[in-house]
Amino acid sequence: MSKIVAVTAGAKGVAHTHLAAEALSATAQALGHQIRVERHSAEGVEAPLQGAEIAAADVVLIAADLRIEDVRFVTKPVYRTSTARAVTQTAAVLAEALALTGEETPQMTTDTGQRPLRVVAITSCPTGIAHTFMAADALKKTAAARGWEIAVETQGSVGSQNALSAAQIQAADLVVIAADTHVDDSRFAGKKVYKTSVGAAVKGAAKVLDAALAEGVVLGTNLADTVDALKAQRAATRSGPYMHLLTGVSYMLPLVVAGGLLIALSFVFGIKAFEVEGTLPAALMAIGGGAAFKLMVPVLAGFIAYSIADRPGLTPGLIGGMLAVNLNAGFLGGIVAGFLAGYVARWLRDAIKLPRTLEGLKPVLILPLLSTAITGLIMVYVVGTPVAAILAAMTAFLQGLGTTNAVVLGLILGGMMAVDMGGPINKAAYTFAVGLLTSSTYAPMAAVMAAGMTPPLGLALATLVAKNRFTAEEREAGGAAAVLGLSFITEGAIPFAAKDPARVIPSIIVGSAITGALSMALGCLLVAPHGGIFVLAIPHAVTNLGLYALSIVVGTLVTTGLLIALKKPIPAEERARS
């Protein structure tokens, strides 16, 4: 009699998970074996395996249609199969798994039992000099002593070194983040992640690795987490100027949202109420328009430069962005300043070589001084005036658009929001609209947000009114898609589009294009660049609120109608299996 621990996880809802678990349990018991089954489904993890049960097991059987973290089984033989085979060929699956307790065959190798554990790590301390590299060295030495493979990315004062590649992250069994500063973990979605301080890694790397194995947490499995993972995957594939621009936009966005909403709140008391000094509306306008909006361009420029040159680019980028504001060059000037500062700082960082004893002066004195001086002088004497003229001309053109041209612009921007649902084309339209807020041009922002809401909303409605065209998994995801759509998260449509791009993508493009055109034609303006339906509750955040809501409803209905027309009904037995 053998002791078996098993994990079942179906990719198409709950049914496959439980069918596989019941089949394995019944057959194993009939053969006289002990078995414990852990079940993974959309409802979460049921009957999780305990450490003592795993330790006592002779073999681990994983019947899964999606990735299951197996780090906790590293000392055990692991046999993998699909849920379908576990249901239809249960006895054969059990026989093959039990064969691993004896002589293994080439077809029965384990995922981690036949290779070293793969670890990726990030180390970072506030100053980014000594402890960052000491922690990296300690983790490398300890992992190597155990026979593990490890790659460590150091985020130091002169930027990231040995940056982890998408392939390294994908292959990793475990992620360790030893940092005393913020480290973005979005690229590790779906991985087992353990976070600790950089000091802990320096003083006790062995304890950190042991704790990571025992206490690491897998990031996300529901629709919202799937969307986050897709965003992280897209971010990992971006490179060059586009990646740098989006980095700046992502850091600028909270300022735009906070500033726009505060300005909208000042309008609650009356459109001109902020003009009376000493009142609450005046204070709200001073915070939103006088502070947050003035920081938008410097932050945009600063983090474009940061993306290019890491920390050395931040100072010249921020100062170059502020110069763009002072020179009336707006967001266009900020973009130019960001790229200029970033490439200047990176060139200086790589070109200036100092003795190791003087290396500490480079990030705190030499690079900030030289890069800021060069960027500032070019902005003042070369870039500022012509870019300011271009921005003024573009603003005047947009504000003077007639109805026909406005509809065409809305049609284009709306369609762009749905083409790739958060990808480069979507972000180009969104960045264009956000940038125009700095010059008090609000119509494109309204069109873009409305058009970005309709794809997931239309899909969610379609899963309700045309259930026979969607699998059980898709119908279950419809509710989450509705929430994402109401929150202006266009990426909520991605899982649906990935399964049926030929029908879903044309439907959402047409719906979004009509929404954008209607918003522009009806003269809708939006002060805040994000928030979805929650912004609409603030008086005066949107002009022509009723008509704006109508444009969203019309676009959603058009999307739903096209989906119903284009998608074919799924056979009843396939819907049931799903």
C-alpha cells in the first residue's frame, strides 16, 4: 500500500477539478492505496495538503490543466497529467505515478525532481550601494551551495544591473525580493513570491531561502489577477521609447486623477466658486489645479528619464519637466525633457569612470549636477520655445474643431481604445487625451474613457443575454468583466478576445468607436482621466452627464448586439462540460 498526495486543477471551471479528484480517490482506495487530494478551482483551494502529509507521501500526482506551483514537493517524485486523463484513464495514471517510487522511465521524469530548484531574486537598499550587493552575493553563495540555480537583479544607486529576463522569470520556481525600497512585483504574477528585508538576506541568506520555500505566496488566480498578469506580460515585452513613455505616464496618472477629481469637487459649489479667495472651493482648486496639475509634467518627464537611466535620470528629468511647465511647453515639452534627460544621464553614467573609492560621489554629486545642467540649458535655449508654439497650435486646433471633425476624432480615438485593449494603440490614444488636460482640453478625455469602458461592459452584457454563446467559464467571468468595465479597465475584455479574436475584436472596436464619436458629438467634457462610473457621481466632473451616460449605454448595446450576431451558439454538451 502506497501513500499518495494529489492536486487537481481544471482550466475550464469547477467540474473538471472535482471529477478528477473523485476518480483518483475512488480508484486509489479500491486498489488499497491511501490518497489525499487538494482541489484548485475558481472557488479557491479546497482541502489543502499539510506539510506532514506531503512529507509522509511516497509520490505526488498533479492532474492539472494549468500551472501548479510544485516547490513544496521538491523532495518528492512528481507525476503530471491532465484532468481529462485522470478522469478517463484513472488506473493507468495511478500506475504510472506509482512507478516513480521505483525505477523511473524517461517518460516519467518530474518537473523539479530531475533538475535544480530555480530561483530569481531582487535586492535593493535605500542607498543602493553596499547592502544591495552584499545581499545578492549572500543569496548566490547559499543557493549555489545547495545546488540551486539563481539569478539576482540588483537595484542600486546607478540603476538596475543583471535585470531579470521574461524567460528567467517564467522558468523560476521561486521569487525572493530582499529590499528596503519599493519593488514592483507585477511581473511575477502566478509565481511563488517571498519578500523580506535586505538586511535579513545579508545576515541569514539560508534562513531567507528556507522561509521562501515554506512561506512564499503565489500571486493571483481570478479574472482580475489574470488581467494584472496580462498587463505584466505586456509590460515585459515592451522596449525602447514606447516603454519609457508609458513608464512616465503610469507615474503621472495618479497626479492627474487626484488633481482632476479635486478640481471637479471644487465645481460642486459652483463653476466659478473657486474664484472667491479663502473658501473651500478655492482651496480645492489650489490643491488640484495649482499643485497636482503643475506636478504632472515634471513627474512625466522624471520617470521617462528614470526608465531610461534608472536613478541617475530622475533628477534631470524632474527639473527638465518643471522647465517645460515654466516655458509653456506643456506635456509635449515634458516628453522631450524626459527623453533628453534620460539619455544624457545614461551616457554620463556609462562614460564617467572613477576609482572605486570615489564611486560614491558619482550618483549623489557628479551625475545630478552634469545631467541637470546639460538638460536644463538645452531646454531653455533650444527646445522650449518651438515646442511651446507647437502645443499652442495643437490646442487651438482641437478647441476649434467643428462638430463633423469632432465626431471623426472621437471615432478614431474610440476605436483605438478597443483595438488592443490596453496595448500600444490603446495607450497612445489615452496618453494623447491625458496630455491635453494640461491645456484645458477635456473633450478627448471624455471620449477615450467612455470608449474604454464599453468593451468589457458589452461582453458582460452578452454573457447574460446570450448565454448559449459562451462557456460556463466565460459566463462566470462576465460579472468580473462588468466591474472592470465600470472601473474603466479595458483589459477586462482580453480573456474573451483571446479565445475568439475574429468575432470579439471587431465587435468591441465598432462599439467603442461609436461611443467615442457620440461623446464628442454631444459635447461631453471630462476633467478626471480615470475612475469610470465612480467619477460620474461627482457634480460637474462631466459636462452633459446624461448624454455622456447615453453614449456609454449605446456603445455597450452595439457591442453586445454585434457579439450576438457574430458568435455562434455553443453545443449544449460543450457548455455543460465547460
